[in-house]
Amino acid sequence: MAVVAFQDLDNFMQAGCYILVEQLLGAENTRRVEISELMNETEELKILFRSKPASLQQCTCDLLHKNVAIITIISRGWEGCTSNDTIYMNSGESLECFKMNIQMAIDTAVQGWNGDLCPHCQIMRSLTIKEKEIINMMKNNKSMATITRYQKNRFGSSSYYSRDSIMKKVGITNKIGIYRFVNLIAQ
């Protein structure tokens, strides 16, 4: 028996992913639960589908250590990470690619090959001190002009390079995404 939970996905994506899991494992072997109930489940196989912003919002290392199959779905404006341990699916992929990625995530979790760090922790560890300062200043609603002036005085360089560096590490493809990321980790 498998339990399936969703985090921060729209109803259509949830329904589609659930149907694919039912096709892979059988409808009688699949049950849907809320994310808050996922860790209390005693079933052998636990599957979590989530959005990229949800993967960055909080640490989920405990889920990785309990061999939960985690599949992160990338929507427009986001990119995957360079992590080898996380299964990413693009929302525009074919049905066969979705099935293959789901099966790969299940196999990885069942065999206990989940990585040690979740995407949130990987990104937080990869940020430099300068990048973390920029994020903190953005959390405090400082304007980019103020941040640039501060960074120029402190480090002798502009913060725009650092902002672009943060965007690359996080997997954001547009300027608005950096503010979404800052809001996510500020919660």
C-alpha cells in the first residue's frame, strides 16, 4: 500500500499525479493523505509531490531520512537544481516522462538511496556570506539601491552580481522570482 501527499500544487496537477501513481501501483494499493499526516503513516511507501517553491520553503531532510519518495514539479519561471539526489519533473513533460520519474523516485526511496540534504539545505549551504546578507536585507524590505550602496561600501562591489548568483543557485529564471524566494524562506 502506498500513501500519496501533495504540497503547494494546483488541483489539476494533484489529480494527474495521483492518477499516474494509481496506474503504476494499482488503485487498490494507493491512498491519498494530507502532508501533515504523511510522517504518521505506517505504510511502506510514502510519496510526496510538491512544487519547486515548496521545496525551498523549509527543510525536509527528515522526510529524506525516512525514505519518502519526493518528486518536485517545476513550473514556469523556475529551473531544477544541480542536485543528483532530487527528482525534478517539468510540468510540461510527456506522460511517459512523468511515469518514469515517479518510478525512479519510488525505486530510490525504497532502496534507501535518498540524499542527505533536501533542496532547501543544499541551497542554504551553497550561499556565500555576501549572498546571505543580500537575502537578509531583501527580507527587511531594503531597496536594491540601498543594498547596492551597502555592498559597494562593504565589499567594494555591486550586489547585482550577487543577486544573479543567488538566482542561478536557486534556479530562478526571472527577477521577480528572487523576491518570491526571499518571501518563502522568510516564513
